[in-house]
Amino acid sequence: MLRNESVLRAFDIIEYLARCDDWVGLRALARELDLDPATAYRFLTSLKDRGYVQQHPEDSRYRLTLKFAWLGSRAMEQLQLPDIARPWMEHLTATTNETTHLAVLEDDQIMYVEKIDNRQAVQMRSRVGSRGCIHSTAVGKASLAFLPKEECEAMLARLSFPPLTKNTITDLGKFRKELKLSRELGYAVDDEENEIGVRCVGAPLFDHSGRVVGAISISGWTITMTRERLPALAVDLQRACRSISKELGYFPEGLDN
């Protein structure tokens, strides 16, 4: 097995700082971890640049930042999210006879973390653990549309828009309009943009802080997932997503049942 020594050293530093109850000096850290001080300084500077380590303004000692608390909370959310969402997804699949997906944003893509198949003879090709594009999927659009404006813009600047089908939106201006429409409707649509013959409607999920933590979609073959059926499916989907968000602690003022 190949080992990346730089990554391992970085985690050695992180775990060492996590064990310390106070700020830690460079030389003390280097001595405890058997590192050259110049090497330890480079690692600490990189962690500081990414916001994971802070430096005392007076004596230049180091400690971890609360960004690790954010990482931990995100990990906990993703671990519990499928368990909370699964009963609602099963209900949606049972009542619509279409496939439901749960996906989260991961490294400028979406990753499917749960899937409930329908009873139709031909199943969706998607699988738990697989990834997809944000710009061509209903779950991707629904997640991106409801991010804070600054985060949404930062992600848009990083995204590429490959044409997966003839219907894929590949123009940034048009995609911005699509996100605006999704915000207005409260849901997003993939109209054969990711795969010909497949149509999806997706809606976002929110945690206790009002942050988007994922999205759920109802997906099916266009022969059953007709455009005329989408508004009614969206109503059922949004109702389920509101219930899941409530279980995650999301209680915005005026939220309907």
C-alpha cells in the first residue's frame, strides 16, 4: 500500500494539537513529533492558511481552530442523514413508484448516499457511493441553489459544464437562471440533462442552522415521469424534505407542515 508521508505528518500535527490543552510552541511540537522545526513550520503554515490552525499574536504559539468542529458536525450530519431520510424516501417511492435518491455535495460534485428503488422492471443505474455532476442533476441544482450566495458563487466559479446530453445546460448565464428558478419554485428539475430517458425533481434539506446538508430527488423514466406530473411530485417531495429538515432541527418561522 502506498503511503503519503506528507499527509500522515499533517495528521500527526493535527492530532497532537488536539491532545494539547493550551497553545503549543513550534519547537515543542517539533520535538514531540520528531520533526525538523523548518518542516513543522511549513506544515503549520499550510494548516493556518486553510483555517485549521491559528497562531497566537503575541508569542506565535499554535492551536486548532473551530473549523474542526464544523468538520465534525458535517460528518455527524452525513452519518445520521440517511437514517432520518430513509423512511420518507421509502414512503415517496411507495406512493409514486419512482426511485428516490439522497445526495450530498462533495468536492464540487454530488455523491449519492442513499437510494430506494421502485418496483419497475428496469431500475436506475445510479448506486450509493457514486458521484455525479452538480449542473446536470436535480439534487445538484437543488443543493447549489440554496447555498449562501457567497458559497454558491465560489462553487460556480469552480464548476465545469460538460454536455452529458443534448439537454444539459452548459452556459453559465443560463445555469444561473436555472438556479434562480429553482429558488423561486423550491425545487429543481433534471429534464434528461444527465441521462437521456430519465427525468428527476429534487428539493433541498436543511439542518438546525438553516444550512443545506443535501437533497432528495424523485427519479424515473420519462415514460412515467412526465412533465405534467412534475408539479404534483414536487409537492410530495417538498413535504417530505420539510419533515426531514424538521428532524434535523430546522424550524424556520412560518414553516408549513
